[in-house]
Amino acid sequence: MILVIRHFFYRSYVGLGLWPFIILRNKSLKQDKALINHERIHLRQQAELFLVFFYLLYLFEWLLKSLYYLDCYRAYRNISFEREAYLQEKNLDYLRDRKPYQGMKYIFVNPMDH
């Protein structure tokens, strides 16, 4: 289910997968196939890790990488869950072909330079 909540987002963030919802900054973003796919990838990750483990790992990884990079945005972009979603967001068949826990391999890939 997709919800639109304009005042929910910080800075340039426009979408959030918060199981079982995709929350968007504005209605026109519903047409952004890559964004919707990105958030659906997060919903799959959340379901695989029973929500609470996803959020704990996400926060833990963000904290460690924030200390490592000394840059919160770069840390965010290099969280393994975000790497998988960003690298696969344009592949609209990804979720159909994705095997369970396939996202774990993104823990070990090279960092993104964003």
C-alpha cells in the first residue's frame, strides 16, 4: 500500500519503505517506477529479517559507517540494504528473480562513491 505524507521527510528524501507501507513525499512519485521498486526491495528485506532485525541491523550499520566515513549521508548510501536497493532499483524484474537473503552479499561489495 502506498501512502502520501508530505511533511514526513527530511531534506531531499522522497520515499520510505516502512513495512507494509511505502510512504512518499508527493502523489506524483507514485509514477516513479525505480523509486517504487527501491522501496519494494526494502519491504522484502524487512520481511526476510522479521522487521525488528532489519531495523536493528540498519541502525547498527549506519552508526558504524557514520563513524567510519564521518559523513551521515555517505554512511546511509553505504548501508548494505541501501546498496542493494540503489543498485537494483532500475531492474524492475529484480524482486521476481531475487532469492531469499540475496541482499546479504551487499555487505561485502565495494562501497558506493555517492
